[in-house]
Amino acid sequence: MTKYWFLNGIRRRILTEKDLSAYKNPGLLWPSRIEGHGEVSCPVDAISSGGWNSEKCIFCRRCIPSYTPTGDQDIYETEKSDPVFRKSFHIFLVDSGTCGACNTEINSIFAPQYDANRLGIFVTNTPRDADAIVVMGVYTEKMQEPLKRAIEAVPKPAMVIGLGTCALSGGILGKNPLDREVYFTRISGCPPSPYTIIRALEEMRNRRRDGR
Amino acid sequence: MNSLVMISLILLAGSSASGAISNRISSAILIAGSVLFGFALFNPSQIESYFSLIASVVWILVGFYSISYGQKYGRWLPSMLSLTVFGMALILSSKDLIMVLVGWEVMSIPSYVIIGLYRKASQAPFAFMAFSEASLISLVIGLIILFNSTGSVAFPLRIYNPLVLLFISLGAMIKMGITPYSINEWLPVAHGSAPANASAVFSSTMTLMGVYLIFRFVSATPFAALFQPVGFLILTSGVFAALFTALYSYTAENKKRLAGFSTVDNQGAILAAFGLAIMTPDETIRRFAMITVLIFTLAHALGKTGLFFSVGSSSGENIYGSQQKTDRIGKIGSAIVAISLSGLFPTIGGLAAWSLLESFFMQAYYGGYIGVIAIISGSVIAMAEGLVSGAIAKILIFTRIFKAKKYAKNSYESIVLLVTASLLVLAFLLSYAIYGANYTGGVPTTLIFPPFDITSKFSSGSIFGLVSPFFISLIILFSFTAWWGLLRPRGVRYVEPWNTGSEQHDDFTSFGFSSNIRIMLGRILRTRDSGKESLSISNPFWTAMILVGKYYRKATEKISYGIMNSSIGWYMIYMIVAFLAIILVVSFL
Amino acid sequence: MRCFDIGGKVGPFLGESQRYIIFGKTIMPEHPLESPVIRMPPSKKAGEFQLTYGPLAGGMLESVTLKFITPGEIIRGVGVEDKFKAREIKVSGRTIPDAILMIERLNGFHAASHSIAFSMAVEEAIGIKVPEEILKARMAMLELERIRSHLHVVANLAEADSFAVPSKRLSYLSEKVTRLISRTSGHRYFFGSIFPGGVFFSNRDKLSDLSSIGKEFNSIYGGLLSSKIFLSRLKGNGILQGEKIIGPAGRAAGISNDARLHSGCLPFGKTGLREITYADGDAYARFRVRSDEILESIRVIENLDLPAEIDGKKQQVSFDGPSKGAAIVESPSGPIFYYVEVEDGLIHLIDYSFPSPFNISYFSRSMKGKVFTDFQFNWESYGIWISESSAVIS
């Protein structure tokens, strides 16, 4: 039976989770929105007098117990919701200097549990076919040139998405590869969970159904 | 022999003589003589006269090309070139076979001189010479048998003995480059940037003489079971040569060698059509095959001339690293030539490929052992034509289009190239005339009115297949204008080519282009990894030919030292003059 | 030292750092570099040309440039330029809690291996003795990471073959294991879960999903093994033979080199761990080693008598240690070695040996004479992480 892969695949039925928020709370606390009060020693200055900054946080758990994770995964920001790419959205991934976790996390949104393909999200192998560039990782000298070249090669309107703390603020390891203002959408997390990634991409494509 | 032909022959001889004075004058007289020659001999009702027309068109083009191109090569070249043309004119205009033989030698000998003048390696011209003499001997034997059996060697011929067909074909095949497989090999070896006009004349018209001779003999051969073994022999050697030379052409790195091999490939295809014409019992297929030969010859003669014109203006022996000046007219001309040589519409080359495969598959329809032979041969030839398309694409891409280093103003030579290329399209549109009323028709329901269809059919009258050059040209023209008018991209933003984020723009080489065949057919091509270069192949036919040339040279050296004890060069000239004199004396006795 | 003696050659070759050659039980100081890492492409012969692939080649997970030398079709040699995304990670001079945050981001996919090896080296240096239940928790984490990493490699191999059903089913399992890791350690990539002196660990689920994952993987594995198309891509592809080969590549070439058994850093000996070796040394053998190790790791975790919950409280720091320590851990791609010197609670010096540079040189070596379609299978079979090989740590 295992030999007949087609039947094998069908027999497993649909494994995709219909409601993505079902995975929201049980278990996954890191990374998620952090709440609390008081001064703590934060290695990346994500918690200062102004409160918690998701784009700087590397979710290292050093602020426990003053601060606690809420399990709220919606830690992203987008300039606006643009319905241009509602039907199909092709992204090109640029690894500027990651630890590898962001790379595997963005790929895991295509795992059967999430199946981002059904939402019309695809990864392309060349920026010439892409609608948006996803930038991951910290600034590295040699990747600046290829990164700029990739952004230049995307057909207009080209969007740049910052994925992960390294790309947004540099995290603990360095500085960010692009200015914060360049990003159309900023997805926080170290690394952002597949859930956060999908929510952010859905929102920037104006496809959120629950109206939040 | 009428007076116009006589005058044209005198003009051609005069062109040869005036070559010593000026290249321009010689070229001008060559053009005038060729125009007159074509005009005097052409007669639409006589199918053989098309050969004279094709040849004279090529000579005219070569004449124009030589006006600017020949400057670089001194005065020997125009002289010898015109002498070769004179020899060919003799062959085409002669009324009997003795004159053909005389023309044969007059045509061959100047080519030895050109090889001798522009040689770098000595073994290639000797190999060429050895095989040319073998060709003459074979022709003479055929002639003797013919004379013994019929008592006459004048046209029109009557052939009863298959041996005549065998020996004459063998002699002609050697000239076409089939038997030693690589007649044009001497060109690249002899001179890196060999004169392109000479290459054009040799590649397109010298081989044409072989085709012409076989054509005359096959036309005179009636269908009989007696001739079928000879037909089979001609067919298989044609198919074999076509396949192998296509392979060697595809893997060749030397520009002229690539073109030379593709010439032999075309000759192989033509020979296969001859073989089919001899073997088939169906009269309509036989005539169709003979027309195919003519169409193929026309496509090849014009296409090869264009290819050598195109290659001629680039420097360097090899495709890799060649520096090419290019201009827009030259690019368009090269593209059309490549399309024709690749056997694609809307050029006469496409029609030739269609016609050839059509005749084989028509025969296959009959079944029987000839049908089986026909379908196998047809498939192999289709395969060979595909490989040659790749080879031609390779030479065009890597010399004219992507790898062109410098842009130049439109040159005189490019204009001649474009004219040559236009003739390929024109010939496609006018091909109805060659096929004649028997093979043209139309399907009014599809808006193709008679006689805009070329139809392949059986003796019974039932249609096998059809193609309409007019319609194809119309569709291509229409869709091109429609695309340009409607779908032309607007609002273009130019960006750098995307090479996986790297700033390097790697050079894909012509060698890499053909490595797939080198590896896949490694057993046949005997691909090896020698120390200096990777994936080198060896050509056993060429190795054998060099060997024969070596022995020939040794033998002539012994004789020359025995008789004259002087330099080999002077001996060569002496031999040539003596040989010419003897032949002239014999022919007029 | 706790794990190693200095000098001599005891046990199999496990890597080399700037200061030491590492063997199973010993480290040998002051040596000439023994295994040159092939990075530059070989020179071109007549007819050959260079094909540059990367740094942003869509087919590769990370930024890396491969320079193929080829006469067309056949690969004569390949140079791997991994320094495009080289991050400078300045660990020396940092406090221990900060340093561990950086070390676990060296290679996020193998974060547990890195942080466990580093933590153990630091623990030795500052004189912490961690209780056995923490060691057990760490072993479980290490094996969970191994299961996910191997699943990832096998899924990539199936994907390289455009074998969609097994590839998707394996990535389904991989995501399932990731969620299990998240429930066990609090983070999907073990970030912040492991530090010198402790772990965050929860066994409330009793890792119960594992047996079902093992069962499902076994059925996919059997299916893959019965697919001739899949196997013919792997068999004879990227043959690597030799003596000093580390990691799964070495075990696929018949070398017994599993640091879990040959080094005493973690008590794997008690778990009844069986070392898996194959003799052929090709991509197929590497696939078999990884697949068998998935099943073996599941068995090991089930045999561990795991604590229910460790809340991440730090152990007492005495600072009376020898102020230097070394540890080695078998990561999914090969052994990871750390040597640290600590002064006044700050990292004074760090020395290390990672498997990815070795794997890159193995890849480069085994790619010669293969064709382009072999490349992806061979590359994936090594489990190379550019983030690990390119990072410059000081």
C-alpha cells in the first residue's frame, strides 16, 4: 500500500487545520505578545520605560516573572492592507544573515498543517517572478549588494517584508540589513511562528476574515 | 553548345586570367560570366538546367562578396577561384561525359593550389588530393564500362549496367565528401581564417557537381530490380554519412569544420533521396524524390553560401573566443540562413526537409521491405536533421548573436549576406514552379486556392500530405505584425539580468552547448578525458583519411625525388600543368 | 577535564578547532591543520567553464554561492563560497547569560546541540555540577532536535525527487515534532530553553506523540525504500570514502564515530543507544543512516526516565572551577565541540569545531564527476548549514 503514493496521500485525508487560531493558545507562548510591568535587565533593550517593543525582543525569557507571555500571536505591523495580491502572492526569500530558523519557519508555512498554498501564497526562485521580497537575518557586508539587486529586480509594485527580529532591529547579533521604514510589513518574533507569518501576510493582502 | 554559353565560358576563363591583375576586375568578369551562363542554359522545362541556375546564382553572389572580401588574400585567390568556377561551368554545359571529366579536373586542380597556398598543416591537402584522384579513377572506370555496354558516352545516357551507376556514384560521392566523410576538413586545418568565398564555392557548388552527375545518371536509370542493390548501397551510405556527420558537426568547435560537416550531412540526405528514387517502384514517388533532390540542393547551395559569408567576417578558428564584428543586416541575414539550414519554415530549407521526409514516409506507407527501409532511413535522417539544427543554432548563437563583441556599421559583405538570405525566402515562395503542376493544388475550403499548395501524392492520385509556402509566409507575416502592433510591451523598465544574485555573468560556452551529446553518445563518439582538455572526442574517419594522405605523400615524395630532386611545391605545379595538358590533348583527339 | 584528556589519540576523529584536534576521549593541542576545507573551485581546462549558482539561488535554503566547473553536464569540481552571509559574533567579553543567547543563534535549527555543548563547557569552567535529571532532559532535547533535523533532510531528499506525497507527509511530521519541542521546551527552536546550569523542560505530554510519529515515519520510510525512482537517484551518488570523516557522513562510510557513544560528556551509554553504520558511503547510505537514527532516537527518548518538569531555576554557581572547560555533543550533522575560558563571569576565550565546514568539504569532494541532476540530492544528504559554517566567532 505504501508503494502507491497517490492513494497513500488520499488515504491520509486533509491534514490542514481549518482554523489557524486553533493553534493559537495551547502551548505556544514563545514568541508571543508579552505583558507586564517593572524594570528588568533586557539584553536587547526591548523593555524600557516606554513598554515592550516587539521588533527588538528576542524572547529570551529573562524578564520572567515581571513580564509574562500572553500567547497572542499577532505581533506584526503592516503599512496598509493592499488587495492587489489577494488571489496570488509570490514571495522571494532573501537570507541576509540568519541563523537558519527564520528560513525553516517561513518554509514550514507550506507544511500540511498550515498549507499556505491554499491561501495563494507561493515561493518563487527568482525575484523577477516575485510580488514581494522577504528579508531575513542581520546585516552582512557581502549580502548587501545581492539584496539591493533583488529588490531592484522585483516588478513594481514591489513590497519588502521584514521577517524576524534580526531583520527588523538586528536582535542580539548585529544590526538590521535595511532601514525600518523600507519594510512594508514587519513581522516580529525570533523566529516568528508560522501562525504569525500567515496572519501578517493575510493582513497585508487584505484577506483577514475575522475582521480584526 | 550555343554561342551564349561559349561567350560565358570565355568570360569565366578571362576572369581567371585577369585575377592576376586585379581582384575587382576579376570579380566583375566573374559576375558577368555567371549571369550570362545562367541565362543561356536555363530552360524551365528541363529539370537539369536548374542546377546551372543554382550554380550561377551562387557564383554571382560569391563574385559580389569577393569584391570587398577578396582584397585580403592577394591575386592568386581570385585567379584560382575563377578557374574552379570555369571547370564547373564546363561540367554543367557539356554534352558528353569526356567533357565532364575535363571539367572535373579543371575544377579540382585549382583547389589543390589554394590549399597549397594557404596551408598550415601539410597532411590535409595531401589527403584531399589523394581522394580527389580516387574520385577521378572511379569516374573513368564507370565511363569505360558505360562505353563498353552502349558504345556512347554522350547525353542523353542509356544505362543498362548497374556497375556504371555504382562507379559513377562512387566517384561523385567522393567529391561530395561522403566516402571519406570529411572533404571540408582540409579547410580549417589548412588555414584558420580561410577565404570564405573559396569555402562557399567549394562547399556549395563543388558538391553540387557531384549531385548533378548522379542526378543525370539516376534520371537515365529505369526502374528494375537489377538496380535496387545499388540504390540500397547509395541509400545506406547516405543515411550513415548523414547521421555521423551530423554528430561531428554538432560537437565541432572549429567554425569551418562545423559548417563542413553539415555540408556532408546535407549531401548524405540528398544521396538518401537518390537511393530511394532508384529503389522505389512507384513512379510518382520517384519523381517526387528527384524534385526533393533539386529543392535540397537549392536550399543547401544558398544556405551554405550564406553560412560561409556569415562566418567569414569573424576572426579566429574556433567558435569559443572568436571575435565577431556584427551589424544589424548581417544579424538578420545570418538568422535567415540559420533558419534555412535548420530546416525550418518559411525558407526553402524547411521545404527541403519536409519534402525529403515526405518521400520516405510515403514509401513507408506501401509497406514491404522497401517500406521498412524507408521508415528506418527517414527516422535516422530526421534525427540527423535535428542534430544539424542544433549545430547551426550553436554557430549562430555563439558567433553572431550573443557573443558578438563589437558593433559595426552595416558593411558591404553583410548586404551580400542579406541578399543571399532573402533568396532563401524568395525561393520558398516560388517553389511551386519547381514542383510543377503535378504536385501543386489547393484546398479552397481552407482559403488556400490552387496552385498555392504543394501536395505529395501516390501514383493512384490519393494525397499523402500537403504544405502551403504562401499560407505559411502569410501567417508568419500576419502574426509578427499583430504582435508588433498589439502586444508590443510598453512602459518598459530595464533592470540588470538576474543571475542568482551574483554580479558575475558567466560565459556559457559553445563547448558546453554540445556536451550533452558528447556524454550521451560517448560510446559512439568515443569521448575521453584527456589530460589537457575534458571530453575530447575522436573521429575515426578523419584519422583514417589523414593516414591515407600520409601514404600518398610518401609515395609522391619518392617519385619526385627520383625524377626531379627538387622542392615538392614546384613538383606539384609541374604535375598540375602536365596533367591539364594531357587531359586537354586527350579530349580534343 | 571532565570529558577529555589532553594529548594522545583515543577514540575516533571528531573534528578540529584552532587549538585542538578532537578525538573521542582526548584533545590534542598545537597541531598543523589536517583536513583542508575545499572552498575554491579547481582551475579550468580547455572547453570548461564556470557556472555560478548563488548567493540568492532560489533552490537553496540559505545564501551560498556554488561555483561549478564544467564542460557541460558533468561537474568537474565545485567550489563552495559560504562567506556571503558571514555574521561576526563577538562572544568574548560577554557575560555568560548573554553569550548563550548568541550561541543558540549560531545555527537555529541545531540550537539545542550548540547550547548544550556550550553550556556543558561553561559549567565545567565555572564549576557547576548539574543533576542527572537535567542531563536526561538535555538528552531528550538533543534527540528531539535530531529527529526533526533528520526528518527535514529526508523530506528535502524526497522533494528533490519531486516526490510530493512523502515530502509533504515528512514535513507534516517535522512540524508535529516542532510543536512537540515547543510544548517540551517552551520554544519551537529551543531558544532560551538551555543555559549553563539548567533547562526549561516540561514532560506533561510524556512525549506521547513520539510513538505515533515513529510509526508513521516507519511506513513512509518503507515506501521510500520500495521506490526504485527515488533510490536510483541516491545510490552511487556522491560516494565519500576515507578515514577521518565525521558525523552521519562518516557513519554512512562505515566509520564508528558517534560522539554520543565515544565521548563521556553525556550518559548516552546507559540508554542502550545503538550506533548505525552503513558501508557504501553514498547519498543512499547517508539517507539510511539518518532514517534509522530517527527511529533509534525515538527509542532512546522512550527509554529515558524523564522528569516531569524542570522550571529553569539556575544551579548554584561556585566560581571555583578550573575556569576552562570543553565539551562535545553529537549534533544531527556531526559533532559540535566547544572549548571556553571564563574570567570573572565573562567569556574570555572561545574555541570551537563545527560539522558544517567538514560537510561542505565532503560535498565538494564527492561531487566530482557527477552530473547536475545529482547535485541537489548530494547537497541535501549532508545536512549542511551555512549559518554554522560561515559564522565568525571571536
